[in-house]
Amino acid sequence: MKTVIYLDELLLTNFLAAAALLLGAGLLCARQCSGLRLMAGSAAAAAASLGILLPELPEPAAFLYKVFTCCAAVAATYGVPGLRNFVQLCVWYLLLNLLLCGTVLLPGVQSANLCVYLPLSPGRLLLCCGAVLAVLRGVLFCFGRAGTRCFAAVLELEGAVLSVQAFCDTGFSVQDPLTGQAVVLVYYPAVRSALPQELRTFLDRYFACGTAPPPELRVRLVPCTTIAGHCVLPAVPAKALRTSKGSAAGILAAFCRPETQQPWTALLGSELAVQLGIR
């Protein structure tokens, strides 16, 4: 018995279903994304569903296809906020897909290349996705949210635009002692590849052996005191820090490279959070 699949219906249904599951993975990992990034990730997941129309691949190849498409959808939605956090997002996204496909034992289910075609109407399938997301929101509302609450932001530097996962720390109040400008602390390993080559080369040398900054980079050295002691961090002027709710200009972006991986890409204080409309 043959099954007729309409491509427009297949892509639209998977687009909406992936959006719900990607949001669910973000809830579980305390991550947020912009609307455009969510659309990009959902589109990648929808395109991956076309694997059900491909000729049957060997099992290892089909498995690699699923892993690659899953990682691509998560990366398009949330970026790569550190290897550990990225793996967590991918694992939760995969588990939510498996939860949705728990109906795989229903009669009439078809699969190809690890892509499952459920014998459900698009409306019922999307209702199931919405139910998964609603259950997650209900659990988090009743029992609280594990981990830090990060939000999506865009940090604009000279020659670079960085998509970051920002976190507001009420105890963070670092400022430039000369100008009084607010400072955003940026986790250098997470943004290194997106920085201009000259700035990246200087920061590599600075964190390795404390090289003095060249004048053309407009780098300032900002003192910072933490529980680990006193340090001086290299900082550069930032054009703006933007979220979907607001923006802040006239700030500095200071780079740090702690020994342990951080769940955030950018750390900011309460005053900046108010300007961004977060608090």
C-alpha cells in the first residue's frame, strides 16, 4: 500500500513542530533565541524531514544524517554557546523528538533513514507538539527552572556582530574607571572565531603572556575583582548591545578566559539589564 506525501504539508508541519520542540529544548537548558533564529532552526529541521523521501541509506549513514541535521537545527537556533551547552541542547531536542514519536508503535507508522511518518493528521500532530511544550512550561512553572536564565542578545563591535547568550548578574558592576562606561564581560572562547583577525591575535597573545595592546585596536585594560582575586581584562568599545526588548550603547566589551566553561556568553549588570528591558 502506497502513501501519498504532499511536500508543502510535510514541510509546514515539520517547521511548526520543530519550532515547538526547539523552544522546549531551550526551556530545559534555560536558553532563549530570537524569532529569526527560531525560524532558521525550524526551516533546517523541516528540510531535514525530506530524508524520508531519499533512497534507503545504510544504518551508519542514516544515523550520521540524523545527528548532523539535529545539530544543524540547534546551531541555527541557539548558536554554539560552548561545547557542553550545545550538547545539552542537542540531547534535549533529540529526547523531545523521541517523546513525540512515542506513538511509533501505532499501526501504519512508516520510516526511512530514521525519519518517521506518523499516521496522524497535521492538526493532531501539531497539537501533540504543543502539548509537549505546554507540559514543559507547566513543570518549570511549578517546580522552578534549573540553571541560569540566559537570554538572546546581539553584541556589535567594530568589524564584528556577535550573537551571544547573555546573563544578568546583580552582583556584577564592573565599569571603566576612567570614563565610567558600563562593561559587558564576554566569554572569549565562545566568540573567538567571530572576532576580527587582528583582535583575535592580540587576545590570544594577551591571555598567553600578557602582551601590551597595540594602539590601533583601541583596547583598554579594565581592572576587575572577583572571588579568585584581582585581574586586568582587555576591553574594546562596543557599538551596541541589543535584545528584542531594547538596546544599550556606549559600553565596553571586556574579554575573559576562565578555566571552567561558562553557561553564558556575555555577563552584564542590573543597570544594563534595565536598559535592555530585561528587568
